[in-house]
Amino acid sequence: MNREAVHKKYSIPFEVLKKYESSSIAKVQSEGAATIYDDYALKELSFIMSLLDFGFSWDEIMSYMKMKKDSKYCHCMDLLNEKRNDMLEEIHKKEQMISRIDYLKYEMKKDLDDTKG
């Protein structure tokens, strides 16, 4: 499957495809001017897209993929745990903000009830 077909079928941005093609981990074939993606490359790209969704930078992705290739699974797990912890911290901050909003709403309702009574 060529780059355009991969982009269209899997909605992978051209920027990601080009970065992948120029990376040291790329498993693509060249047929003239076209780049051909096999099943292995598509599987890797799917995984890369997940890592991007999780907030990994391209450099982090390349490090992760190299560690995975070198069977350094403990280091991969560390990176995933770090991202997970970052997400949890973000969630906790948002929860605190929601609680503050709820308190402001409570105070406002209380003030309105006091002025009515």
C-alpha cells in the first residue's frame, strides 16, 4: 500500500508517514518514487499513532521503539508509566478545578437564597 492509500484508509497524517519513512525504524519498500507499506509497517504505524495519542513526542516515540526493538521492555514500561502518571496528574488538576467551580456555584446559590429570604 502506498503513502496516499495509507493516509486515506487509516487517517494517518502525511507528516507522521514522512517522519516514519525517514526514521531508522522504518520498514518500507521503495518502488520508483512511491513508498510501499507492508503489514509490519502498518502495525508499527498503528502503534505509533497510539503513542502520539498518549502524548508522546516524536523523539520519545523513537526512543520507545528502539528500546522495544532491543527488548528493553522495562524501559518501555517506565515510559508508559510516566505518561500514565502525567495523565493522572492532569485529571486530578481538572477534578480540583471542577470542585472549585462547584463551590463557587454553591456560594452563588447560597447568596441568591439569602437575598430572596
